[in-house]
Amino acid sequence: MRTSVRTTRSRARRAGIALAAALALSLTAACGGGDGGGDGSGASGDGAGDGREATVELPDLKGQKLQVAAVWTGPEQKNFRRVLDEFEERTGAEVGFVPTGDNVATFVGSKVEGGAPPDVAMLPQVGVLHQFAEKGWIKPLREGTREQLGKNFSQGWQDLGAHDGEQYGVYFKAANKSLVWYNTTAFENAGVSEPKTWDEFLEAAQTLSDSGVPPVSVGGADGWTLTDWFENVYLSQAGPEKYDQLAAHEIKWTDPSVRDALNTLGELFGEKELLAGGNQGALRTEFPKSVTQVFADVEQPQAAMVYEGDFVAVNIGDTEAEIGQDAKVFPFPAVGEDSPVVSGGDAAVALKDGEGAHALLTFLASTDAAAIWAEQGGFISPNKELDTAVYPDDVQRDIAEALIAAGDDFRFDMSDQAPAAFGGTKGAGEWKALQDFLADPGDVAGAQRELEAAAAKAYGD
Amino acid sequence: MSTAAAGGPATRRSSIVRARPWSAACFLLPALVLLGALVVYPIVYSVHRSLFDASGTGFVGLGNYIELFTDDDTLTAIRNNTVWVVVAPTVCTALGLIFAVLTERVRWGTAFKLIVFMPMAISMLAAGIIFRLVYEQDPDRGVANAVWVSVHDTFDEASAWPGARPRPDGELEGTGGSYTTKSAADAADPANLPLVGVPPRDLADAAEASPARPAGDGKVTGTVWVDFAKGGGGEPNAVDPGEKALAGVVVEAVRDGRVVATATTGEDGTFALPAEADGARLRLPASNFTEAYNGVDWLGPSLVTPAIIASYVWMWAGFAMVLIAAGLAGVPRELLEAARVDGANEWQVFRRVTVPVLAPVLAVVLVTLMINVLKIFDLVYIIAPGATQSDANVLALQLYLSSFGTGADQGVGSAIAVLLLLLVVPVMVFNIRRLRRENRR
């Protein structure tokens, strides 16, 4: 149903367009500025004025039909659709978007088993990319894409998309998952400032709680937010070496370093009044709600802070709050020596070896594609050639610049490196174990046992 | 159906088959091919596949079945499936029977039946989404909790300052939600009872707190207020300008575990207790601070399966009702009349005549629903949130979860499918035997 609606729409649109690619690009940029409303008019206005040049050559794909599967919904899906629209206009191909639901691996897996995989899928987990590559479900990149990749991406991001020396994935969208977003009014009312360390963070939380605003909003109904909490604490406390070992399951989850990290996390999760809605309330809060309860009512928020990645900006966009004014961000507080930098990202992979699929990957590896979404907001590109002026506000520009500046000095989301059964399945593995921990933060040993049992099964040892 | 006609044609048909077996084979072939390709082959293949490992190449014998009965998730699924099979069809049939019998007697019965049957027109997926909303925790969004909370609040009034609490190191210390002073009250020295943690929106209309003065006539005075000035300024445990008063807080004077006097704070947060309170401890009882009742956690670990079963009943009670109503229309009126003439009351007529006569229909409904319930998937998959999905697990869901995705093991998945098949078989056998018996009659 969905595809057919899209197809008709794109066919109608295509009929009206017989312009050169560069002109078409400036047109979409202008449209984008108009639709974006107040949030990004400055940046996109510039883009339209310059008439950005196409930096990548794409083949003519008239009449071809492609399918792209990705987890995105709502505003993210709409913004990605703009990228696809641009690709349609440049190549003449028709691209249908298939939302995968929470579990990309399961969705794509069942499509592959059924013999009708989408042409391109966006894999949020490195672990899934490796598993798919091993099974031969995904195809190595072609020369044109590799060229764009080499030009635009640092080695660290290229390696994340590789398996056994072969390049498979293009990290189109990156995420900086070490950010705490806060409501500036709540901070002002309580008279607290941005904390730098974990202790300062807890102190600030206590003061906020005294001021009558529940300090921390946790989206515990979605297990992945909890894995991200844990990873930041663990990376900062146990250090990058241990982090890599745990990610590869070279050390067990019953390791003392895991116990320490859970104890640290328990200092927050164990205090009912520090969590919006208490522990049970946090468990029922989905990620979008965890953001809106901080920013929906700017003056009288239901919580003061929410931890998650840069993509929180998208959900803030659904509220009245102004990023940079009502909503600000500080780096995840340092538990040990340094503040952690945990990143994530969605890698585009080809499931069919067609020309269209590879052309789309080439496009996604290009600066042009990154710029389209970047100016809509809620998107950080690992593309180092992208002009950061396209980001709609200073907050997002700073996040993006920090990510590029970190170079190869970051750690990829641990749960996304794990096999999907452990790190990426709703109601199972790490997601479930940490939800149980949130429900009962006193039981650290029990949580460790549960984590280790699930990990041992998923890693197959 | 008609027994008289059955004998003749049957004999003739068998003689044709005996005379020309190939023609019978020709007629049977299309059906056999379809049955074979769509039913027999998948069953055989599933059994075969369940004996191999995840990759499908290594023979593991009954390994997958052993894993099935040692895996916690599958055991939960089996237990939940049992609950489902026992409860859901029974409740549906019982409700269907009640609806059918009652609607037979009212004039707008058809309209009622139409409404009860309507959920059947909705897909399981849509019903799942509807009930996800119904069971939403927030009473402002979830209907179930909205009803529950308003009933609860009718009997139990909300407190004045939910969530207020003392600073950890302050003069007040808490036991069981109420807060008591560490030292005894003194008529000459007004008691300061500072609290924190009151949401700013609750304080919008509150007056500024004023420090209490000694009354002089032996009365014990004091102030209850929010010891938190906007912006974080102000001295702890002192009434600073700009700090808001907590009006309507009950203050009790307690001596030797007995309440000797009570007072309520005024607009400016001050209170005055009679002279008996001198030397007693002051207590702020828990009733001042109880959090607003937030309803039932419908989708929590313990209630999630009953909650989903309820949504299933909502959908399928209409189905049961329509079938039973059809059966009821065929019940001979004379039987009921005869019973009534013989002096049976309505309950006896229902219990001794209607139900026994309807028994075959009830059995059909029950068995159909049982088969239907064994393979329940959609409602559980959609309604159960991630945190409690494993508590709500059923076999069909476990089958899906273990068969697809990257951690997929289609060996285990097939084993679950075979187990499901085995569970359905007795119900099928019962159904077939009953049909045979009926045909013979």
C-alpha cells in the first residue's frame, strides 16, 4: 500500500521535472527552507542562494524501482524521504521507503529468507552488518562508492562498515550518544549549572529534585536507551580497553568492572525521586516521551534532563522549545578520568547487487546527500567534507564538529556491536536485563548474571 | 444431513469407485495435490527441520526439543498458552451464552448483538493498538486507568502537597511517609518545619511564608514552608523572603506515641498548637503528602497476560454470541414451554433445558476458540511493551522470535511449530469425532 502511494506521487512529480541536476538541487534546497519553517531558514537560505553544485555523478536509472528499508519513522522518515526524493530526481529511479519497525535485523532477515529483500537497508548495528556479511546477504561496495567513501570519511568510520577486509557499509548517519539535554528554565530555577563529573551530576540532580522538578527523564520502555546509559558509564569508568573487550565478550559480564559500572548507575536509578515518574514510571516511558516530558512545557517541565544522542533534537522539534535557548546540552559527565564519547550510526548496505542499489549507496556516501538531511536538523553526518554551516543551529553544529574533531578517537555503541539477539532485540538480551535492573537497581549481581547468561548464548560460547 | 437419503447414493458411489478407480483418482487429484503441497509437505518439512541445527545442515536429533523444554522463555510461553487456552475460550463462550440468551428477550436485541459483534470486524492488529491505548498508564490517556482512578479517588481523597519531603539532613526525619521532628517542641521557640520537592506549578498560588512568632500564652507555634527559593538561593532551614508557604498541612503533636493536639497551617504556613503540645514531638502525617493515585499497572509483569486476554474476549465474545444465538433459535419452544408449565423457574429452564440442548453448539464454539487461541500472536506482539514482552510470551510469538532475525534458529522455531501442532491435534480429533457422531445421528 505504502509503496504504491509513494510511487504514484513520485511519478507525478517526475513528470514535471526536466531540469539539470544542479538546478533541481537548488530548487529542493529552496523548498526545504520553506518547509523547515523557523528552525533552519538561515542555513537553507544560504544553500539555495549558492545553488550547491553536485559533487557526485550518478547513472541514469529511469524506470528502475528501488526499495530502502530503515528504522526511521515520523520526522526522521520525512527528512530521509527528502534525500531519496533528490536521488529520484537526479537518476529517474523510483525509491520506495519501507519502515522496518524496532527490529531491523529481524525484519530484513525475514525478507531475505522470503527471497524479496529490499535493495538497500540501513543497519543501525555493526554486529548485524558482520552477521549479514558472513551469511553473504549483503554485497561489497563498488568502486564509485568506495571512492566517495575514501574522500569523505575518516578511516575509523570506514572500518566500521568493513568485514574481513571487504567494504560493505556506508555510514550515512552518525549519532553522538554522549549528551545530556536539559531544560534551561529548570536549571535556572534550581540554580544549578552544567555538571562536569558524575558526582556533580548527582548533586545537581538532588538540587533539582529539591526544587520540585524530577531531575532525570529515562526512556526505559525502550531498552536501547538503557544500554546507552550503561555504555557511557562503563566507557568512562572502566576505560576504552575494557570497553572493547566487553564489546567482543572477551571479558564476562560478571567482571568486577561491570559491577562497578552498574553500582554507579544504581546511584541514579536507585533513587526513586531522581527519576521522572520513579523507577516504574521510567520503565513505562518510551524514548520520544522521555524527551517531550522535559521540553513540552518549557516553564513547568515534568523533568529537567534527558540523556541521549544528538537525535533528541528531532523530538525537541515536536515541542515549542527552542534549541540553544530553552534546550541546551552538555557532555555526559565523567565518571572516571574523561567524559565518554560513545557514537552510533546507521550504515547503508546493499542487499541486491543491482546498479540502482549501488548508485544509491554512492549518493548516500556523497556530501550532497548528507547536506540535505543536515539542514533539516536532527542529523549528524560523519562526512568530514560536509560544510558544518548547513546545520540549522549552533548546538547541532557543535555536536557535529565535536564528532568530526574526535577523528577516530571514539567508541561505537557497544550494544550495536553485539549480536542482535543480545544487543538489539526488544524484550530480550541486554535490553531486557537492563530493564530488569532499572526495575530493581539493588540487584546488581542478578543483573550481571542475567546479562552474562544472555551474552553467552548470543555470542555462542 | 437427512439420514433417509444418505444410504442410497453412498452405495452407488462406492460401486462407481470400485468399477473405475482411475476416474475417482482423477477427481481426487487436484484436492490431493493442493493438500499435499499446502498442508502435508509443510508439516513433514517442519518435523524434518526441527531435527537440525540453526544452519540446517547438522543433525541434532531431539536437541531442539530438549532446548525447548529447558529454555525459560519457552517455558513461560507454554505456561501462558495454558492460561490462554483455559481462560479465553471459557470466558468468551460464557459471555456469548449470556448475551445470546438475554438478547433473545429484548426488543433491541439485534442492535445489541450488532454492537457486541462489531469488534470482530476489526483486525487483530488494530485491536492491539486500541488496547495498547486503553491500558496506557497515564490516567489522562488510558481509559482503563481513567475509570479505575476516578473510582479510587471517589473513596480516597488526594493529599494537599503530594511529593513534599524534608531535606535528608534537616530537623525532620521520615518514617513510613510521615515526618517527625528530632527534638521536642518548645512554646518559646517557634518550630521551623522546612520541606522541599514541591513542583513549582503547585506553588503558583501559594502565599509567601512568614516566620512564626512565639504566641506567649503557652501555645506552640511554627511554620511549614518550601525551603527552596527560586534560583537556588536562600539559607537552608530558615524562612527566607520569596519562599512559599504550605497551607493546609496537618501538624500533630505526639507524646509517647499518642496524638495530644492537632492544628492545620494557615495561608502563610504558620500554625498554632494548644499548650498541651509543649514538649511533644511534632509530626506531619503521611496523609499530607501521599502521591496522587496513579492507577493499575495493567501491562506490568503480573497483569499483562490477563489484560491481553481481556482484549481478546472483547473481540471474540461477539463471535461466540452469534453462533450461540443461531443455535438458540433452533431450540424447540415447546421444550421451554413444557418446563415452564411443569413449574420450573427461569434459572432452572436455562440451566436444565437451554444449556443441555445447546451443548453441541457450545462445544463447537469452545473448540473453535481453543484452536484460535493456541495460535494467538498479534495481540501479544502488539500490546505487550518491551519490558514485559517475555512475561506475556506465547508459543506463536516465541516461534516467530526464535525463527527470524540474525540470532535466528529455525531448528528451534520448527520444534515450537511441531509442539503447537501436537497441541492442536487432540482438539482436532475431538472436533472430527464429534462431527462424525453428528453425521451418524
